[in-house]
Amino acid sequence: MQLNKWRVMALAIAAVATQLACASEVATTTDDSKDSGTELIAQGMKDSSQAQSNGFIEDSHLVLESRNVAFYKNFRNTEPDTQNYINEWGQAEMLSFTSGYTQGTVGFGLDAFANGAVRLNSGGGTGGSQVLPTSSDHCDAVTGACQGQDAYGLAGGAFKVRISETELKVGDLMPQSPVFGTWDGYLMPQHASGGLFISHEIKDLALQGGHFTSGNADNSTNRDGNLGTAYGFTRVDSATYVGGDYTFSDTLSGGLHAANYEDVWNQYYADLYHHWDISDDLSLLTSANYYKTDDAGDSIAGKIDNDAYSIALKLTAGAHSFTVAHQRINGNTPFDYLGISGQGGENPSSFVGAGSIWLANSSQWADFNAPGEKSYKLQYDLDASALGVPGLSFMVRYVTGKDADGIGADAHGAYSFENTIRNGKEWERDIEVRYVVQDGPAKDLSFKIRQATYRGNEDISHNSGADEDQIRIITSYPLDIF
């Protein structure tokens, strides 16, 4: 089944129109002949979020976030005359303004941001993470690894409109969808340039959709950067998506989403979540996630036929949670997702992964997404607030994958590098400690330390990269100005 961007947009428009129609149906009148359609809709929206708007300034917020990120990566199996490690450290200040909506049936608003960062540490030969853009002025003559830029920044914003419970935004945005989502895990967040809608007209149903043509990665200040694919390094001229999530009850929810990446793929996603309170202090969360990806249009990335799914069980007993998960990639290509070009512009290898991989075993470094790969996860989480230490949490997980085989990948396509994988194996261990200050002048100040160890055989390195050890230290302090 082919689902092009125009059909996706048609679905989106129809979905919003249906929700608005449902909103208007709740209107009551003693004489229908005296009320216009606009009046009926206005009546039906009298209790909506837009009807409760206090005004553009009255509902606005200004937040300044200070974020500090130190990143260290030790490559464990490097060859002579290659980079041995990455060591970068930066400080960012991010000012974000979120306006309220003007009063009336249709409300108008504006969101804006101004982000800036400075390099605290990164030299020629030690740069190359997603923390900082690289500078061509200071590069190591042997390895070619360059120093991070001394400073960089980005400012932008989005215009927004709201009617009833439906919002439309156009500009620099941070969409969150399983088929098109940006990511914010390093020094400054990614953005995508385009338009999206979010709608909650029908109780328990959340709809969203969008159309995007460019963006900027975490280590880039170019909002006109290319959209692409994280593993296939294929440029995408535009991406269009639509989806919905429904809460069936207090314990059950699910969603359906679809996206068209122009001339590359159609991607479909479904998930289901069930929460079961076994007792007052014991609960079980079951989650299932499924992706179907097929090449589309001119198939410029080659033949794609991929099914990916994961199933996870999370048992929570008081302060302790235990998770087991299984993930499987069926097909001759890896499961791939949105990439946004970072420092490097037109260089295909500059695409860095974004946030649209909602599979259970995607971890700090590896996604366990090679063709044919089967992976398993064990994870333990501790919420120390239940033990009398509010704000403190701890996580450790171990993921192992096997049976990766890319021999059937299109030899002339973007995933031909997978042809070398015959019996790929890999594993990763992640440890995270996080603390958030609960009160006082430093309330909401957070500290996070993340350590990752990754190992894989030579075959799997073509998909997931070389063996490495990582440490990330992230400090964040959000200050509500108003």
C-alpha cells in the first residue's frame, strides 16, 4: 500500500474536521434556524481551552535553562593513526518564550527561543561528539578529528493558532511522534522547520500531524539543514506524518501513526500499553511497539522491507522496578528513522539520529536494529523517593543482541553496508544516576551521570559502530522568569 504525503495530509485535515464537527454537536439551541454554523461551533467551544484563554501576555511564560554537558568516549578497538577518544565539554544558556493565546473564538500566539553555547573543552584530535559543532581551524593532522567551535547559537520561533482544543503551529518546532520526532539529549535541542497540528477535540483522543522540510541537529546552528535517515544517510526533501493516541480506560491506551518520507519510505507504527495494579504496592506495565517500513516513490534509498517490534514487561514493587524486553528486526534492512544533518551540511554522513525510535531496546548508544537482529533487555530502576530520598533515582540495564544478518540488503541501495553482516552480535550496559533538588533556591536543579559500555563483533560494527566506553555528565537548571 502506497501512502504519499498528500494522502497523509488529507487524513490529517479530515481528522481535525471530524473533531471540530464533534465539538459543534455539543452546542445546544432552542431555535436552530436563528443560529449560524459559526455560532453553533462557538457555543460548543464555550468550555474549551481557547474559551478559557486569559490573553497573549497573561498566559505567557519565559524560562531560562542553563545546561552543562561533559562527554567522554573511549574507543576500545581503534586502529593506528585513528582517533582514540572524544572529550568535549560545553555550557549552554537557553531562553524560551511561550505566549498565551489571544482571546476570542480563534486565538493567536507566538513561541520563540534564543540558545547559545560555549566550548569549555575540546581540542584537535578529541572533538567529534554531538555536543559541539566542529571547527575546521583546529584539526589533528593524523586522525583528522577537529576541535569543537568556541561558541555557537541559534534563535527562532513559531507562530501558532488555536480554535477550541486544536492548535496549528508553523516555524521551528520540536515534534514528538514515533514516526517523526526530534531529540533533546545533549547541549541544545534539535528542531524541525515546518508545520504541525495537535488536536484534543474528542475526549481521550489525541491527534497530531505535520509536514517538515528542514531542521537543525543538536550540534548545528543551521535551521535549513537537511532531513534524512539516521542509518541510510539518505536526504529527504520533505516528511509528512499523521497519528492518533487513544485512552481506552484508566489501564489501557494505544496509538496508530503513519509517515511518508518523500521518495524514501512509508512507515507505519502501532503501540499498546496496559497498566495493572496487582496490589497497593505492586503493578505491572505491559507495552508493545510495532513498525512497518517500505520503500516509497522513487525509492532513492533502495529496496526497504522491514518489520520491527518490541514487547516489554515492567514490574514495579514500591521503590523498585524490573523490566524485561524482547525486540526483533525482521527484513533485509535495519530499522531506520529520522536523521537531521548536523555540522557538515551536505555531507551525507553528517545526519545524526533524532527521536523517532520508540522500540524498547534502543539504548544510550546502540539501537539493536540491524537486519534480522533479536535482542533482549534486563533493566532495574530505583526511585529513592519511596525510601526517603526524594529526587534521587538510579537505573542499570543490560541489552544483548544476536543473529544479525544483512546479506539480503539491496546491494545498490543506501543499506548495502549491511551485506557484510552474517552473524552479528553485540551487547550494551548502561548505568544512570540522577538527582533533582526538591526545594530551596536551587529547586529543580538536576544532575545526571550516564555511563555506557558497548561491545560487538566485527560484523555488527558496520551497523552499530566500534566498541567504546562512554561517560556523560549533564547538569540542568531551569529558571522560571515569569
